[in-house]
Amino acid sequence: MFFPEGRVRVHLCGQPVDMRKSYDGLTALTRSVLQQNPLSGHLFVFINRRATQMKILYWGVSRMQA
């Protein structure tokens, strides 16, 4: 469980994502597709092709969480 700090924005990736991607893959998508800094403290949501699964990338106080 995580508790986001203060003002957190949620960024939704508009294209389907391969759910086998790890932190590194999702971080790369955050930079290239969303054009955002993955260390900003915002939430980055990725959904698979069938929209049955999602992953949320979040940089916490001490580490990356998904």
C-alpha cells in the first residue's frame, strides 16, 4: 500500500501496454510516450490491450513502486 504525497496528478497512457514490462520498461514509456519525469511523484497508469489489467508506476519517498 502506498500513500501519495500532497498534490498528485494521474497520467493515463493512451496506448495499450505489454504487462510484462518491468520498472525500467514503464519508466522508459513514461519518458517517451507521456513525456513526463517518472520521478516527479505523480501516478502513471498503464493498461493492457483488453483493458483487464493495469499497472501504476509511482516514485515513493525512498523507491519506485508498481
